Amino acid sequence: MQQRAGDEWAVRPIPVRVAGGEPCDAGKTPDDRAPAEKGRKLPAPFVGPFARVKPPVAPRQEGRDRPPIWVRLRVRWNRRQLDAALADGVNPAKSEELALRAAQLAEPATRARIAAGIENLFRLATEGPGPRATTAMVVSTFDRHRIASNRPGLAALAARLRGEGPHTVRGTAMASILLDDDESPLYNRTTVDDLEPAVRATIWALDPASQMGRLVSSPLPKRVSESAVNTTQ
């Protein structure tokens, strides 16, 4: 209801009575209800003119410098080809894919995964499947006698990968190929034992102080794809 107040019209609140109770605050203005709301505890989901509003949260800045999704997908699909190129001494700056793969190989978690795979393999060869070794991490069949005879070198390679470093990208790429490529000396069954020189070359290439990685080609199988190495359009 409206009433005349001098020369202006004013709004008079209309009290609303709930059946069997006192008049509620339906007819009061927010300024009239403010003192009563100060001592009243409102439930958590309460939404209204007196509910506290949290300040907006700034957007997360994580991942701003991450490569585009299509670059990450190409690295996942062409991981072996990129490792072969890096193991052969190709400059990681040649393409976005090579740069991303080199950054992945430089991570301690990547080196730890390769070291665990190598340790698992020579434990399978000497101890068989069990609590300390599983066939789930092996990409192909292998010669147990050849792996067992090269256990000291494989253990040294795993320890070098787990060490503080520094480690070269080329040496880590060679270790990745040695473990994940089913045509590497770890899995082939040729009459010539080429595992020992491959392991020795990988350990040598991991050391930045040695120029071995720049002077000789990798003894590991090559699976270099031009589409994976060249800069994409």
C-alpha cells in the first residue's frame, strides 16, 4: 500500500503473518532487515542479498607454455622415430617434436622408467618372473643367457640413468631405444653378441664430458622418419 508523505509518495511495508506465528520480514526492506541478519547464522548454501560473495579466482597459469596438443600427439605417435633421430645426433631444435621429446628425455622420471625396465629385464633373465620382475614390461622375447651374461653392464647402465647426472639427450635416447625397440640388441637373437658394445656405447654417450656421442654413429637400429624429424608446416 502507498501513502502520501508530504509531497512525495512513500511505500509502506505490508506485514505478512504466517499461520500460527509472528509476522515475517517479507514486507521489510533490506535496510530494515540488516540488524536482524547480523546475529543470525545462515546455512552454507544460502544465497541472498546478505550472503558473502567470494572474490573471483584468477585463472590458473599452469600449462601456458605447454606445446600445442597436435605437437604432443605427434610426439606420442612418433616417439621411436624421434628417439632414433636424437640418438643419431640430430639437433633437437630442428623441429618442435624433437625439442619436446628431448625435454621429455631430460626428465628424471623418464630416466627412472628406462632404468627400471632394464633392471626388470636382467632380473627376468637371472631370477625369472616373480615379485622383483614381470613380463609386462618386456616388449619382445629375449635371450636369457645373453642378458644374464651382460648383467654387470646393464646394471651399470641403470645406475648411470638413476644418477644425478648430468645426462646427455643422445645417451638417454639410446637407452630408450635399447629398452623399447624390439629390434634392439636386447631382444635380437643373432649369433653375434652386439649387446655388450651397445650398452658400453650408451653409457659412454650419457656422459657430457665425452665426445663419443658426436663422433660416432649409434650402434642401435635406426627408425628415422623424415615426417617426424622435419619441422611441420
